[in-house]
Amino acid sequence: MSPSSRSVIEAAIRVLQVGITPALRPGISVVIPVKDRAHLLAQTLRSVRQQTVPVDEIVVVDDGSIDDSAAVARHAGATVFVNESESRGAAAGRNLGLSRVGTELACPLDSDDLLLPQAVEKLTGAIGRSPSAPFAFGRALVAARETDGWHPRGIVAPLEGDMEGLPCRLYARNFVPASSVVVRTRDIREAGGYPEWLVFNEDHYAWIQLARRASPVHVPEVLTVSRRHAGNRHDPLADAAVQEITSLANEDARLLPCLPERLGVQLLDMVTIALRVQRPSDAARVAWDLFIRQPERRRILKSALQRWHTRRMRAREGNELWRADPELRRFLSAYE
């Protein structure tokens, strides 16, 4: 069965589930999938408890951890579901958590990221003022904790014109931070949730599907910290995930105009990583697939160069924010 067929079937199942699920009540739930991140999860949950607007429930899905992740979550007052069979992955964990949520709004959160104190307040306020928006999202500071303290690595945020160019621009480049989102529970269920056949980039796929239904709302403030560490679950050379998202242009003509831009973004990101980890054969293969054999090479190259400039710009913005915001530095100093 093809991934697109699975997507249709899973979406239909979730629509049926919505029909038999008790009515959602007002409020917001935080949904966190976790696997072997007890220490980081404890910090993530602390940032949830420090919100200026308390959340109604916390749902943690433990994907077969061998550490104390489940115990840490229970100690923090979360409702915990444990997958004791073989690992099913983060997307399945998110979907299970979302299927158990009883509130109209949900905040999907990675087990290693941190919510700034006003994140839930500002995101719920934004989506409340935009009744048609399937989700609201803010910006994220990318940062790493080194032996001498925290260091900014950049900012994840849309560029000028991105919000007016939805869903096309979001298809080209994921500018929605995975943990800086409040989504309408019913909308993400009806859209099929997160694609469980993708090991990586499942959040990008979900945001595109939601943005194809209606435009989200953007809060132009840094509301979360996306933590970089040795255990990050990310692989920019994951061809299956890249190709699956790229193929969405075959289903929606609105995405086709941004296909060269998407290929350029992927070209820059994947070649850079391949060379950094000393895999020149992968870099050559990527260049062949995403550039040389493509018909719109000029647009692809222009997009790749724009991506390079954007990454440098976002790195500078992260450094500037870090220097200018003592409250942000004070907040992070409390987290090891």
C-alpha cells in the first residue's frame, strides 16, 4: 500500500473516531511523545508547569523507554500511556496522545524543548481570535547547552511573504517550529494526524496538510526554545521523508509553483550536511537528483542561495535576541 493510500485510510479512520469520541471541552492539553529522555523530559514538563495560563491536562506517550521517562511524567502529574511493544516512533506517539485528548486545543511538544512562560497564553489567544485557523504558531530560538552555558544557534520563523503564500511557501520550507504550536484537536484528527510511515519530518507533513485546509495564524514572537543536543531525532538526508513531502505537489496544484523553491532548499540543506559528515557520494547523488536532472535549474539554484542567506540571517537574529533579552537568558539559566 502506498503512503498516500495509507494517509487516506488513516484520515478516514480518524474522522470516524471523531464521530464517536465524546464532545471536546474547552481548554488545552499538552501532548508529548518520549523515548529515553527522562532528564530532558523533566525540564520540558517544568516549563509547562510554569506557564502563565495553566494547561488542563498533560498527556505523555512513552515509546518503550528503558529509563525513568514514564515515572518522571507521572510525578509531574501527566497522564501516561506506555507502548511496551516494539518502538512505533514519534508520529504514532503524537497520534495516540491526540486521540486521548479531551480538550478543543492541543499543544504538541517535543520531549526536549522548552516553552517560554507566556507561550500557551499567546498561542491560545491568537487562535481564539482566528476562528478559521487550524493552528497558531510562534517562533523558536534554537539553542544548545554547552559546558560553559547556553549558546544561540538561530531562529525558526517565516520570512516576509511566507504567510501570504500559504500553503505553497510552507511546502517549500518548514518555518513552523514543532513545539511552538497550538492546534485545534478536531482539525488535526480530521487531517489524518501525523504520518506514521515517516520516521522524520512528520511535523512538516502535518503542518502542510492543515495549511491546505485553511491558513494558520502566526504569533511573531519567540515562544519556545528548540534544544540542540547529541540525541536530537533528525536526519536531513532521510530521502523517504523528503520525497514523500515533495510528492504532495502531485496532489495539490497550489503547491506546484513552489516545487523549484522546495528543491533548492533541500539541495542546500542536504548537500551541506553530507559534506559536513564526510559523505561526498551522498552530496553528489543529491546534487544529481535535486539539481542537475531537474528542468528549472536556475530557480532551484536561486532558492538554494536564498536558503544559505536565510540561515546566516537567522543565526545573526538568534545572537542579537540573546544579547538583547536578559529575561530569556535568565529563563534558560534555570535549565541545565
